[in-house]
Amino acid sequence: MKRNIFFSVLISLFAMVSTAQTDITTATSKYRRSSLYTMLTLDAASPYAEEIKSYFINSPIPDKFNDHNLENRIFTVYLPEPKEMMSLFFGSATPADTKTVADNSANKSEKQLDDIAKNLIAKWFNRSAKGGFNMELVKSRGTYDASALDVARSKNDQRGMALLADAGEELISKTFVLVNEFKYVSKEEVAKKASGLLNAFGQAAGAAGLGDISTAATITSAGVTIAGKGYVVKTKGHLYQLKWDEETAAIFYNDFWADDKTITPEKKKAFDETNLFKLVYIGTDESWADVQSSTFTKKSEVELVQKATMKAMDAVIVKLQKNHDEFKTKTPLYSGEPITAKIGLKEGLSEKSRFDVLEQRQDKNGKTEYVEVGTIKVDTSYPIWDNRYGAEEENPDTKVDKTYFKKISGKEFYPGMLIVQKKGK
């Protein structure tokens, strides 16, 4: 009898642990992420250009974002000189003698941006070949009830319209496009330029084409022999945000919306030909990534370039998030005591990082609001999780899989509460 009771208690405890773990997993996976579409511009003369294109297309985007990639991720613009490509396309000053060409190029590029914006909307609403829309993707990403997002019914219902507005604000308006420019320089080339042209280190970095003094310092101090295998990658990221406001939403639902049962040729044509949807330029940042490698590495050159590419893109995303608050992502707490979250060096965490803790609530109409309930900082008595690309290869014995935090202020925290890095740069 006692033995049976003992086993019953064990089974109950196991069930409780399993349920608790499931609750944590659910709370930390079911939250509303921003959506991201990543694109690549790459000089055809770059090392392993074709391999990088293939690798880029097949690589997952950072897991703090929903994958909103469209089919075309290699971007081409219509400009006379490759060196002028991004400066003209992204609105920098244009020399007077190229003004006419630049104006024509800008018009074509603006249309490309409008087409991208429209295609992002089409993806959000699962547009079919017939031209009809549905709310399945919005429902799944926002964990909304299907009936609550019935567009036809919502037009005559205040609560329904509030939920459509919430979905737009929480999901659609937080759709970003990141255009990545990569420039590759072999370490051997950098080291030779630095050692052969100038003695003064600061000047050497500039002569080698490096703006980041610390990166060049590592290379020049190591020497050509050690630095001869591997690449330094400069990444410039141009960030755009999909415009989805009250006016845009009203026009979309009134003029274009129809499902496959109610779509008409007129409505299909209206969406096909509209230029309503826009991408708004947020900003540009750049970063460097250095792949640590010696002449004894077993990695091939192309593997090193691929690794550097992903590290560089992660680094530029971190910089863009620090400099542009609208691009910052929310992360759920993994546990409340101790306070942990599944973020780390990949997201740019340092011993000085601080976060606001947010509690997600809903008003009477079901619209989402976020209330700040406390502040936390990185707990320096634990190592910060190194979740950067390739870290598991460089540190195969590490057991760290999350970052620990200390409470600065606030009440009791629990798994699923969201944290966002403190506002400002």
C-alpha cells in the first residue's frame, strides 16, 4: 500500500514538472514577434559570390523575428555605376552631372520599393492566385481567435474593428525590410596592406580599408602568417519599415479585401495596380565581423566566408536595434526565479545591459497594451550566453544556454513576461 502511494506521488510530481515545463515553453514561444524580410546586395567580383548568395537564401533569419521573406532576396537596382548603387538608391546626395540618370533610377527604385511593400501585404493576408485574402497568418502569428478577425463582420462591430486595428499595430506595422551590403576583405590582404604601406597603426587601418581600429589591430599584431586564412567582413544594413496605419488599413479593407468566394475581377485589378503601400526608411548602420582562424584551421575558405557573413549580419542587426527603438524586439522571460531569458551575445548583451520588464494586458475590446512593471540588469555573477553564430563550434564544452538577470525594481516576475532593452541608443 505504501509502495503504491509512493509511486502515485512520484507520478504526480513528474506530471507537475512536465506541466510547468510545458507552460514555460508555451509562454516563451507564443509571443508576437516583429517580422523581417532580409535581402542581399553583393558585388559579383566578391570572393565566392555565388556560394554566398546560395548560403544567404538558405539561412534562417534570427529567431526573434517572424520569417517574412519573399521569393526574391537578391536585389538589383538600375544604376550606371556599381559604386553609385546604394548611395543613389538610399537617397544620398547625387552629383549634378548624374542627376538625370539618378532621377530615372530613383523612380525605378521607388517602384521596386512599392512593389516590395505590396508583396509583403499580400503575404500577410495569404493572397491567392484568384486574388482573395484570408486572415490565417495574422491569426496564427498573433494568437487571435479566428472568428474575432472576420473582416466582413468586424466592419459593423466596434470590438471587431478594435481587434483588426490591434492585429495591424501588433503585427503588420512591425514588418521590416533589411537590405544587406557585404564587403569582403581577406585577412592576408589586410595584413599586407597594413604592414607594407604604413607604420602608424591608425593610418594602417585606414589604408587597409578598415574603419574599425580594434579589428585591424588584431590582424596587424598577429602578422600575415597567422592572419592569412579567413576574412574580415564589413556589413552595411539599410532598414525599412512597412507603413500600415489607420488610413492604409481602412482603404485596404474597404477597397481591396475579399476572400476567394467574393473576389471580383475589379477588386483583383485594383490591388494589382495600387501604389498605396509604402516602405518607410528607418536608417543605415554598419558593422564589422572578424572570423578568428589560423593557418591550421580545418575550415575551407568558403566556410569561413559564410560564417563571417552570418556574424556580420547579426552584428549589424544589433547595431540597428540599439540606434532605432522601433526595431527593438521583445523577448519573453524564460524563468522568473531565477530571472533568465534566451538572449545573449548575439543580441549585443554586455555587463551593462538593462531591460524594462513588460506585462501584456488587454482592454475591454481585446486590444493589447504593454505595462512596464519593473527593470532588470545582467547578473554579472554568471557568464552571458554566447549564442553567436558558430559559438557552439568555438566553445563545444559550454553548458550555458541562457542569460541570468538581477532585479533592479518591480514586483514578482514570471515566465512569458516580455523584456525590451532600455530606450535610447
